[in-house]
Amino acid sequence: MITGWDSEPHNLWVDGPAQDAFAALWRTFAARYRGLPPNALSFDLVNEPPALGLRGFTREAHEAVIRRTVAEIRRADPSRPIAIDGLDGGHLAMPELADLRVIHSGRGYQPMSVSHYRASWWPEHEHLPEPEYPVDYDGRRWDAVALREFYQPWRDLAGAGVPVHIGEFGCYDYTPDDVAQRWFTDLLGIFAQERWGYALWEFAGAFGVVGHRRPGARFESRDGWMVDVRLLELLRAHRV
């Protein structure tokens, strides 16, 4: 949903035919894979819904689509685990769906000036200075305290018994590695303290533990892979 959706002929959030097709698609998947154990397959309904106000997107529109689709899936397969991504690219919590008995999936990319420095697909990357952390960005001072405040709505959901996990996080490979390491330490500290499972965007690549090019990173050979050992050690230290 982050890239290319504006070229689609229908808008899922406002067009009835798109909503009918979306519900039918997930109903078909649910019926097709009924019988697979819950720990073998889960459904993530929409990858990173857009920002509020974009092309008619609202919390109410999103809630209606998600509630309808979850009901369709559960009619076909009541035990299938379902995840829903936060709004605005996965960042905003959804307390209006706290009663739905699904997994709420957040993201670990704030502040974007650290995680997406020189990321060409993100328009706001242009004209940003080389990142620091802690950093002043988007009207606030980002540090460990600010990160905890940012995740407070997600912590509130978890406190109410809603399953929360971080479906993506990571740092693009132009951010200096010492900056990335300070940020990773604060971010992973929150995830571990809250007992939230988490996943790097990728294993190998620009956001991975293997294959990135962040300046100053230290790599060692592990089982045939050149691994960012400092990031690997951080992940191990904050294992949930």
C-alpha cells in the first residue's frame, strides 16, 4: 500500500467494488488453507495502510474494511491468526480495533531521518543532513524517552490484552553505523521490555544484518555470511 496504489483503478477505502473484491479474496484464501495449523500460516491483511486523509482514507473507512474482512475470514476458518498493520505506514495504533482479537503490527522506523536517510523511494529524504541520534526531527527531540512516548498508544493496546508485534524495523545503509547502533539500542530496548516480537525488514540487504553498507560497520564471517556483528549481538541481547 505504500507505493503504487494511486495508480490502481479503484480505491479500497472508498469504492464498494474494491471492498467486495478484497473481502472475497481473503474469504477464498481462508477457505483454501483451512486445515493448516495456526502456527503454519497467518494472514496480514493490508501492508502498511496510508496516512490519514490521503485519497479519502480515514480511521472509520479502515475499520469498516477490516471488520468486514476479518468476519469473512472467520466464517471460513475461525482459528486462522490475523494481523493488521498500523495506519500511516504501520506507525499509528488502532484502539478502535482492540476488540477484534487480531494481532496489531507496528513498525520501527521513527525517526525516519535516521532509518531512511538517503532512501530514494521516500520523498522526504532529500535535503536531510547526515543523521545523528539523538536528533531533532519533525518538531521533536528523538531519544529513548521520545521513542517510549511514541509507542505509548501501542503499549496501551498491549496493556489491554491486545497482541502487539513489530512487523518491520531497520536502518538503511547510508546512516553512519555508530548512529544506527545508538538508535537500535534504544529501539530494541523498548521492544524487549514490552515483550514484543519483532522482525528486521530483511535478513540480507540494505536494511539487513547481512549485506548493508553503513559506514563504520564491522563484519565477520559467520556460517558463510558476512554478518554485522554489532547488530547481531544487539539482536541476541534483546531476544524476546
